[in-house]
Amino acid sequence: MPISAAARPRLAVRLGAAALLGLAAACAPPTTNTTVGVGAMGVQGYATYGTIVQMRPVRMAGTRSGAGAAIGAGAGGLVGSTIGQGWRERTVAGVGGALIGGLAGAAIEEGATGGVGYEFIIQEDGRPTPITVNQTNEEGLRPGERVVITRTDRVRIARAVGAPPPPAYGYGAAVK
């Protein structure tokens, strides 16, 4: 059944909204220190202990996978193609809508997947030099706290409940 000229803009807006919802779902937040990817399941790693010496906030750049731009361009082109009377006007508006939608979709993806994280400087037990770990801080970790450092698909830190005390002779010092 053909769609009337009056119903086309409403349909295009609905389809554009559905595409933007798809964009939001595709741009899920980045993996955090309390969330692991499915590829990390069953991966063997090892754990050590340490003490947070210092921390500072860092900006995490969002992803630019192209999915946001593609979905935005499709939605923008679809909505733009309903503007105008003749095929030429609708084509020009569709191309313009695709360009604007692609730019907006890329910006939305980058903003939705970025955020604030922390750079933790940790004195690992038994090592002479500290290490750094960049991650989010859902646990509210602070300098002076004992942490467990896990190394699997990536390095993560978490509060070390029941961890052994730090070495007796200062950070990383071995007993002789």
C-alpha cells in the first residue's frame, strides 16, 4: 500500500528515532574495572598485591568505530529525503541530512563511550618501581589502600579484602 505524501515525514521521523535508539544501544559504555568482556571468561591470569601511592583523574577518549556515523548518516538521509517537493529537492535534502546525521552520530558515539577514569600509581609488593593502571573507580579506591592487581586480558585493580600486609621494610622491600 503506497504511503501518502502527508504521512512520509512522520514515518521518516519514526524511522530516524528508531535508528538513533539503535545508535545508543550500539554505543554501550566502555568496559569498566568491574565488568569484563565475554572474551575474558575462562582466561587464566595471575594476581599480586600492592598499595595505591597516588591517583589522578584522566579523560578517557571515546571510540570512533564508524557505527555512530553510519547509523547517523542513514537516519539523517532518511529524514532529509522527506523534505522538499520534487525528487531533486528530496535528493539534495537527503544528502545534506546524511552528512549532518553522520557527523552527529559520530559525535554521539564518541561522547557516549568516553568518560572519566583514574590513573592509579601502585607500589606492587616485591618490586622496586611503581606501576600505573588506568581504569574507572567504581569502588572508590584511595591512596594508601591495599589492592589486588589482576592480570588476564588486561590489568585491573580492586580493593584487596583480606590481603597480606605490605612488606615490613617499606614499599616493595624484600626481607633479607
